[in-house]
Amino acid sequence: MMPSPAYNPRSPSPSQPSGKGEVSDLKMQLRQLAGSRAPGTDDAKRELFKKVISYMTIGIDVSSVFSEMVMCSATSDIVLKKMCYLYVGNYAKNNPDLSLLTINFLQRDCKDEDPMIRGLALRSLCSLRVANLVEYLVGPLASGLKDSNNYVRTVAAIGVLKLYHISSSTCVDADFPATLKHLMLNDPDAQVVANCLSGLQEIWSLEASKSEEAIRDREILLSKPVIYYLLNRIKEFNEWAQCIVLELVSKYVPSDSNDIFDIMNLLEDRLQHANGAVVLATIKVFLQLTLSMTDVHQQVYERIKAPLLTLVSSGSPEQSYAVLSHLHLLVMRAPFIFSSDYKHFYCQYNEPFYVKKLKLEMLTAVANESNTYEIVTELCEYAANVDIPIARESIRAVGKIALQQYDVNAIVDRLLQFLEMEKDYVTAETLVLVKDLLRKYPQWSQDCIAVVGNISSKNVQEPKAKAALIWMLGEYAQEMQDAPYILESLIENWEEELSAEVRLHILTAVMKCFLKRPPETQNALGAALAAGLADFHQDVHDRALLYYRLLQYNVSVAERVVNPPKQAVSVFADTQSSEIKDRIFDEFNSLSVVYQKPSYMFTDKEYRGPFAFSEDVGSLSIGVESSDNMPVAQRVEANDQDLLLSTSEKEESKRAGYNGAAYSAPAYDSAAVATQLDLVSIDNPPPANVPSASFAIDDIFGLGLTSQPTPAPPPPTLELNTKALLNPNTFQQKWRQLPISLSQVFFFIFYIAFFVYHWLTEVYHPPFLCSPGLHKKLFPVK
């Protein structure tokens, strides 16, 4: 007996090949061990196989040892078998020719006495995913589905699904779906039943678009006998299989209320399961079954509350976030049920930011008259947190609660106290919230302005916060004595302001302040208009030009446009529509809840958000629905009308629905403005082309603009017929009737071509140039 080849244990690390010949050395050593039966051969093979798998894992190409790996697979060592199958499955798809070498030994292993080897070989055979080898899969799969060992049948059930993805016709012709259906209803092993159910769901869903028989077969899965058969065996399944069964049950349509209660009684103990996925899948079944029963549906919320709160407090942060996302969806639908459990949503010091942020949203959702004080007190503690993002989110949460009309008096006092903390980020977030509060509760203007007036604009650097402060300066200019001068200082630093949003707010605020306090704001408005007209940002330039022309036309009209009577905002716009929320609820226990977006926003290729551009250039469709029969021009025109003309109608409808107290902006002395603009008639506005009003505005605000002559009327625009039809013959006639626009003669090129042709015909006499008719064709005689 020959001794086994020596193996050096001090060889280099598998992840660090010693050189280019390392793979060649492995190939030689594997070839030496292929036919050896000496003791210790399997141990030597195992070390070499580990090297090969290590190289393959780090991206080194070891496909050259394919044949040697196949030859070394003739062993009873199951570890070697697993590594060889892993290697073969990795390189078979990219090397179909090499994968043909594995068919013989894989088919041989599928008939091995060891059921573990049979199962592994069948799994590897189905994982080759080579279309040319499909014929070799049918026989082993048919034998595997009838195997006496449950592990082999489990692998074979999934192998049928793999075969279907490689060649659906082969799978259907072999009648494998019917075999899976028989196994699902009769096999004693729960894992085999689960794999058959998973495979049948996917196969019949894909086949439903091809045949009506597949549609009927898919409906059989949702029949009452099959559902109750699976539910009665649900305790035998593992967690993954239970989730598969529960997802199927959630689509079942019960016949009556007794059917609903029977299913819920069968699944009652699943709510106490240790696995969060099983609990969420069970909750989805409860919610879907009781949608048509309002009272029972509310009782379901009460029943599932405790299991969800238990899952939140136990487990990893990732699991807590996933469960909290589902709990947040339920809280948004029924906040009063979870209002007494608000303390479960308090933030812990060791929780990550994403969990804390979601808990703050939960606290905002469950706040009501009875728990607002405790929740706001807790949130105010977070505002002083060293974690700046959490401090910002907590201040926003306090503002959201205030906008819900719960104990507004105490909350406004808390927000005004935030302004005294002298922290930049706290001041910035508070200013934004105070602006929204004043829009909804204008009666708090005196208390808020008294505190906001003490804040220096130089200490506010964030664009949103600075824009909120400027808005308050313009809206309440009469109550803030220094408003014109603060705005004037901001205009002096116009070029240093990088945010276009802030510059837009400055223009509007100065305009409002001028309409209320003309003498003090005259110079500031002139400087703002001049800076805005010279601004590089298009929106800022357009707004400054709009205000300039409004003042040039009529001051009363300018006031009605810039500072009209306002009504208190009753409800702020929600970021998600009710339809999207319902879609997310229908997709409970999925990633849609975690991302807070329905699945079609990720999977539907036609989805383009609120504005959808079709394949036709220039056709714009608003929303998802569009009229395909409408011409492109009409669609664009209709969409433009929807974008531009329906705005006022929407505003009118919103005004009719406001339930807050209406308030008007502080009035101004029109006589004072008329004194400043004595050349502009307020009662009788001048025509648009009269230059005297323009000179008056330029002189008052010091713009120094020169008068421009009235431009000549533009020439009539060229109108094209969008439905023009022209056949080829008519086009040729029209083309010949057109005059010649440009005619050029290149004599130099003509002479060179003639010389080359003459030289070729006289010297070489090529046959293709010597035909008598070719000369006339190339150089016709006129």
C-alpha cells in the first residue's frame, strides 16, 4: 500500500497565496490524491478542499481544478461531499461545458445509501441552473419526491421550484405540481408540507397568466379544507413555515363570523410566540379577518397590544424598530387605544437614534388631553440632551402636539422657554415651530413676539429658522418696533446670504413692512428691490420684478396680493394621503411598513411619483392616471390648467373648510402711502404703458432705472398643424417646388476626381472602370 502524500501543516495561509503557481500546485496535489486509497487520504483532501474553497471565496479563479475536484469527490466523507458540491455549484453556471462532467457523479450520489448524501447531491444537481442539463434533473427529482427519507423529499420539493425557473415547460410536462399538491396534503413531515406549499404558491402564481387550470389550482390553496388542514398542523411547523402558512391564511375569505372566530381561536396561542415574525403574521391574520366587523376589530387592537409591547422591550434594536414600525401604523389608525400606554414609548439612554426617533413619533401620535402634560414634560427633558438630533426631534414633537390643540397654553410657554436656552439648534427649531403656531393660533402673537423680538438675527444661521424669523418680522411689523431696521440690516448683507429661501422671505417681509410702516421702510424696500432684480437666482429675481410692477401699477392691488386678510390654519397638510396609508396597512408585516411606502413605489416600473413623464417627448401627466386617448398637446394644456388655473379654486375650497378663528393683518394708513407715492393714483390706476408711474417708483425707492422705449409688437408666431398628413409623392412634389437656398461649385475637387479617373483608365485599365457606359454615368455630357 502506498503511503499518502505528505502534507505540510506550515503551508502559507489560504487567503494569502504564495505565488502564481499556487493553483497549479493544488491541481497537482489533488490529481495525486484522486486515485489514492491510503489511510489519511480524506484528511489530506479535506485540507486541499479548504484551500480551494478559500481561494474561491476571496475571488481567485480556481476553475482550472474543476476536473480534479470532481475526481476527488468519489469518497464517503460527507464533509468532502459538501465542499465539492459547493465548488461545483459556484462554477457550473459560468462553465456549462465543465458542469457536464459533474452529472455522472451527482446522479450516482442521488442513489447513495446515505440519505444525507442523496439530499445534498439532489440539491447540487438542481442548483447547477444550466438549461442544457434539464433532462438530467427529471429522473432524480421524481425519485426524490418519492424517497423514504423526509430530508430528501424536502430538498426535492424545492428542487421542483428550481426546475420551474430553469424550464417551466419541462416542470409542467413532468406533472411535478400535481405531485407537490399530493405531498402537501398527505406527507407526514411538516417541513415537506411547507416546502410544497411554498413551491406551489410561486408556480401557480406564475402559471396563472398562462392557463385557467393554474388559476383554479391556486384557488384550491385558499379553500376552507386546505386552510383548516394547515392550521391544525401549524404547531408542527418551524417559524419560517408558520409565516408561510399565516400569510396564506391572511388571504382567505371566511364564509361567516363563526369561521372567523374559529380561525382566531386556533391562532390565539401564536400571539405568545417567541419569534416576532410569527407574532406579526398572526396579527395580520386577525386584522384582515375582522376588517368588516368594527367592534371585533377594535377588540383585536386591545388583544394585540400586549404582545407588540413585549416584543418592543425585548430583543435587538433592529427587531424593536421593525415592531415599532408596525405599532406606529396601528397607533395612527387607533391612537386612543394606545394612549394609556404612552410610557412604553419613552426613550432609553442606550437605544440607537432610529429607535428613539420612531418613539418620539409614537409619543406625538398618542398625545391627548389626559397625557399631554406628562408627554411634553418628558420631551422637554430630551430637548436638553447632548444628542443634538434627538434634541431637535423632541422640539419638533412638542410643536406637533401643540398643533393638535392639546393644552396649548402650557406648550407655548414651554416653547418660549426653549428660546432662552441660548443654544443655536434649539433656537432654530423653536423659531420654526413658533411660526407654525402663530399661523394656527394668532391670538398668541403678543406673547410670542415679545420673546422673539429679543433674538438677534445674527445669532440665527440656519436657513429655515432665519426664514421663520423674517416671516414674523414682516407679518407683525407693527408690533415689533425694530422690524424695519432689522430687515434693513439683513438687506445690507444680501450678498452674504447664500440661501434663496431666505432672500425670498426678505423681499416679502420688506414689502409687508412697507405697506404697514411706509416712512421707515422706504429705503429698505428700494434696496431690496434693487438687490432682488440683480439677483442671480431666477425665483428671487422674478419675485422682486413682480413686487416692482405691482407698486408701479397700484398700491391697493399690491396690498391685496402681498398682505391680504388671512384666516387661521386649521389643519396642516399631511405628507401621506389616506389612500397610501390604507395600502401600507394592506401590506402589513412587510417592508412597506418599515419604509412607510407601499410596495408599488419600489416594484412598479411605471411609477414616477407625482409627475409622470411618458415616452412621448413633452407629454406631462399628473399623477398615476392619464388619458391615453387624448392628444399630447391637449394633455399638456389640460395639465397646465390643472397646475395653474385650479390653484385658486383649491384655495377657495380650503377657505370654506377652515374652522379656526379668522384674523386680518394689521391695517395701514393708506393716506401715508399715498403721500409717499403721490404720483401714483390709488383710486384710478394708470395704464400699464404710462412711463410716469415708473419714474415715480424709481425716484421714491432710488432704483435709478432708465426709461425703456415701448417695444414693437412681436411678429405673428408661426403656427404648425399638429395633425398634418403627407404621403411620399406629395412630399417629393413639394420638395422640388422649393427654391434653391444655396448653390456652391467645387472645381478643385472636380478636377482631382477627373484626373484620378483618367489615370486609372489609361494606366491600369481595371475592368470595372473600362465599361463604355460607366464614363457617361460618372461624367455625363451636358
